[in-house]
Amino acid sequence: MILALLPLIHIFLGMAAIAWKACARATLIIALLADIGLVALYFSPVSHVLSATAAGGWTEAIGIRLMLDSLALDFLLLTVLLEAAVLIYLWRQRLHPTFVLLLQFLIGAVMALVLSQDLFNIYVILELLTLVSFLLVAYDRRTFQIWASLKYLILASIGMSIFLIGVAIVYANVGSLGFAEIGVVVADNPQAGWIPLAAALLTAGVAVKAGILIFSLWLPDAHSAAPAAISAFLSALVIKMGVVVLIRLAHVFPLGPTLKILGTITGIGGAIYAMSSRDLKRMLAFHTLSQIGYLLIGMSVPEYGAESGVLAYAMAHGSFKALLFLAAGAAYDVVGSTDIGHLILERHRIPLRTRSALLLGTLAIVGLPPFDGYIAKAPLLAATHDWTSQIVLILLGIGTAASFAKLIPLFKGPYRRVGNDPAWESYVVLALPIILFLPIERALFGTAFTLPVMSWFLAVESIVIVAVGWLVYRIHRRLRVRPSERLFRLEPAIFALMIGFIAIYLVLRFL
Amino acid sequence: MAWINGTTIAMVLFAIGATALIVRRDLVIKLLALGLINSSGILFLISVRFHPQMTVPILPVPDGVLIADPLPQALVLSAIVINFAILALSLVFVMLLVERYHSTDCERIEHAVETEKATLGSQNLATISGSDETEGRP
């Protein structure tokens, strides 16, 4: 039953923040300490108290099963890390109790989702995540924020209706909603007629939340419009919740080819849009799409070791994307704009610590050897043996490097001491896993987490990828081609969602 | 007329809602269509294991009588509440947009938001290039 405490603590503390307004800030610290304590229990001799349970004392068939497996543990650790970083980032700002309530609900929902093993419970929590992030994106009530989050709510709600119909079909044919029971029934008769339809409905529904290009066309607007701390949370963590559900679905349903196609489209499309985007936060948001492509391609690979690579990459991406978003927010506070050309013009006014944080995040995201971007990308590259996935992964690396090459002038001098970044401690929290990724993972997961990172070939390969990316950037700058962003308006986005669902169904049915 | 059951009606509702969401430009009608789509999901979930001979699932159950599955009935309660929350919150946001733009036309609002975002950027640019003289402050 202790597992159920993890999300519940956040829900109760969030309500306490509303009841005792003076303690709003304290509830965030209490929640962080409680999370650290509960997650530390897993590594202690009494870890059996965290064993799988059905909530509320029901039998496993109809109860909601909670389980702390390696997937859940990975994302719990990421949640605690981001919670600490965002808490430090927000420390010197005035926090309204409502904001604290929403933040606590967001963290609690994330924790409930990674532990959940029940399809309908996942539906409810995904809807809770939608509602809470909808309110947080538009927290400052600027018009473009309101429009971005309204678009997000409409698209996510359509997606969740599709997901609910999929849940109904699964329940009609399996008679249970737990992943274990569904897995048994599907393995019994993998040719059953309902499987492609149910899998297509569930995948398309989750894809809207998971940042997959033809489905989540709300993402660039919502993630670039939100306040910096919320952007960091949404882009580093909440978007991965869709990926968690996709991983769990891929264990049950035969989703391999679908995920590969979706991953290719998402990754390359996201990279192309990121290359031509001139706004820092918008570019980071497009990048989230392209990094989700990495995760999807890693999930489609059946080889041993690919899944631990996916988990490692999700964690690494969480740390450096949060760092980049927080630093971009600090830069915005000084300069008053997130336009890249403009940030470069005014770079002498951005504090050195902010610029170093941006530099560290850039080095990590393009995958240069000592940092976690490389360490987590290496097992994905090593585990994919078919040449199409290899090519897509390399193209993604080139796209990433090409879009971040835009930031190079930002790191040139002058290096005068100007101002002070009030939130630099949060960069330190996030920089720790970026620099010390390998020792930390080894310490937490032991020998189960062996990655082929010491290969010279992979190190040289990633450096060559970055160099080629820089060349592509030089060529692209001359060409001055920009893809139209009309696709990201509301009506094209809804249309693309429907088309995407039909495409997924056809792929699952006939491939 | 056995084919007119909950499942087929749900599919028809979903199709109507999806069409309205794409072709109608009015935001309020879009939200109504969204409500239709959400209701179709609920109808589908509750009618998927239903049979006309079933009775209510209340104990004690008489022998030889089919009872309806109580689990979907419990599940749709949460789904109904969630959809209510989504519609209520999105209507509030539409109200905020209408207050600022005096229109519920989706394309108009989108256009206004995009131009506003662009002018916001250039305004910031103006204030910053104006404040270059004060650069020497600590």
C-alpha cells in the first residue's frame, strides 16, 4: 500500500497549500523530501514494502494494479530530479497557492501514471494531466497562452475519446483492463480480428499526448508559450508519460513497425522544423518532437538492450531539456525575448551562468562524448542492427546538431560579469546527471545497466555526426527555406489526427 | 432493426462530432462537437457488452437471469465527470478569448493571436535597443 502514497502525498499536500496559504512553499519541500524517502526505500533492505498491489484491497482482476518496475523506477527518479530543480528555480519567485496546487497535482499524476498497470486508470490520469497542464500553460493569462492551451485541450480530449473507445474494445474482448491479463489473451490468439483496431485506437489516443508529429501538433505552441518552469516540466516529463504508456502497450500489442514509422516521421519532421525555427523556446519544443522520434525508434527495436537504452535516453533527455528550458527562461527574463538573433545581439547582458547552462545543454543534446546525451544515445545506436533504423538515427543526430548550430554565436565573448542568475543552483542540480550520468546509473542500477559506451567507434561516429550537422546548418542558412507552420493551427491539426489514426489502423491491419 | 444499437449510434455520433470539429469555424460549435465526441466514447464503453435481455446488476441476483456488467457502468461515471470538467474549463477559456477579440471565429482568433505574438516580439526589441545606454549598470 506504500506505493499508493507516492501520488497521494502530492494530491493531499496540494490541497493543504490551498487550505493554509502561508505554507504553500513548505508543502513543495515536504513533498520533495517524502518522494526522496519513498524512492530511497527501493534501494534499502526493506524494498519489499514497495511490491505490486491492487489498490483498495480488491482482487487483481478488477482492482487497479500498481507496480514499481524498472520503467516506473526510471521515471520516478527523473520526476524527483526535476521536482528538485524546479523547486530551486521557483524558490525566489512569489508562488501563488493555486500554482502550487496545480504543480503538486501535476507531479502526483505523473507518479500515478508510471505506477499504474490498468488501462482505464491510465485514461483517467492522462485526462488529469491534460487538465492540469492546460491550466498551467495559460497560468499568466496572456492571449497566446490561452489559445495554445485551448488547442491542447481540444486535441488531447479528442485523443482521449479515441483511447476510451480502444479501452472499451479491449474490455469487450478480454474482460479485464490489467496489462498482464491483456497480454495473456493477445498472446493466446495473436490473429484475433479485434487486436489491430484496439491497438490502433489506443496508440492513436496516446500519440496525441506523446508528442508524435502528426498527432501532437499542439506541442510547439503550448511548450513555447508556457512559463519557463512549466515548459521544463511539460517537455522533460509530461510528454514522456505518453511514451511510458506506449512502451507498456508495445509490451502487449505488436506495435513494432508502427512505432518505427511514427518515430521516423516524428524525428525527421521535428528536426526539420527545429532547423528553421528562429525562436529559442520554439526550437526546443520542436526538438522535443525529434527526441521522441529517438525513443520510438528505440522501442521498435526488438533486440536486447534497446529498452534500457530507451529508458536511459528518456532520462537523459529529461535532464538536458529541462536545463535548456530553465536557462532559456532566465535569458528571457534578462533580454525580454526568446528570438535567437536577438539573444545573440544582447548576449553580453545574459549572465555567464545562464550561458554556461545553455552551452552544457547544447553539448549534451547534440550527443558529444563525455555528456549524457552521448552515453544514452550510444546503446540505441549499438542495439539497432537493421540499416533503416540506423540511417534514421544518424539523420536525427545530424538534424539535432544542425539546429543547435544556430546557438554557437551565443557562446562567443565578451565574457563580462553582468548581473547574477538567481536560479543557478537549479542548473547545478540538473548538470550533475548530465556530467555524471554513467556513475549515477551504475550506482543505482548496478551491473544490470551495462552500456557499450566505451567503444571508440561510437565516440568518433557521434563527433562526425555533429560535424556533418554543422555543415548542414551552413548550407541550410544559405538556402533560406522555411517549412510552413500552417499545419500547427487547430483545424489542420484535428484533420491530421484523424488521418493519422486511419493510417495507424491500416499499418497494423495489413503490415 | 437490430443494427441500431449503442455501438453504431456511438460511431455515428463520433463521425458527426469529428466532421463538425473540422468544418465549423465557430469555437462554441467546436466545443459542442467535442462534447459529442466525448459522449460517443461514453456510449460506446457502456454499450459494448450489453444485451437487451440483461437486467440491473443489483444483489441478490435471481437464478437464470443475465445481469449487465457493472464495471463499465462504474467506469463511465469517471469519464462523464472528466468530460464535464474539460467542457467547463474550455468554455471559460473561450469566454476569455471572446472578451479580448469579440469573436468566436477560430480563424480570426488564430490570426489575431499570431499578429499579436509578432508585434509583442518587436515591441520588446524596441525597448531593449532603447535601453542600451544603461548597459554599464552593475
